[in-house]
Amino acid sequence: MAAAVVILIAYRLHCSREARKGVLPPTDEYLLSLDERLGRLHEERGGLARANGATQGRCDLLSQALERAHEDTAGGAIQYQVGDMLKSLERAEEVVSLHLAHRGE
């Protein structure tokens, strides 16, 4: 309430200064149009806040999905690495057995 009184006093001072300069104060219609524009801005702001919240929620879901995919990929990569290591060991065993067989001849 105190803020409204201060704004009203400041507005009246502004109008009296402008009147001394020969500038007419704004009309009631103009003030009402300002009020309507402020109302629309608040509605748009609320809509933007809701859209921002929805976007943030989607970003969070995407982030979680990416984390899971990364974990799955990391798990898959580990499986591939283990598979590659097993193949390398099998090849090494073959090489060793061939080498030993060749030495034995």
C-alpha cells in the first residue's frame, strides 16, 4: 500500500512539473491502456514461465536419457573391450601354440 502511495505522489509531482512545461498529463484512457498492456505482459510472462518450466523439464528428461545412454554405451564399450581382450588372448594362445609346435619339430 505504501508503495502505491509513493507512486501516486511521484506521478502527481511528475504531472505538475510537466504541466509547468506545458505538457498535458496522460489521459485516463492512456493509463487504462497501460494497465491493460501490463496485464497482458504479466500473462505473457506467466506463459513464458510455464513454457520455460516445460522446456527445463524436457531438458532434464533428455539429460537423464543421455546419462543412461552414456552408461549403457560405457557398459557396451566395456563388453567390446573384454571381447577384444578375449580375442587377443585366443590369438596369443594360437601364436604360442604354433611357436611351441614349430620349436618342437
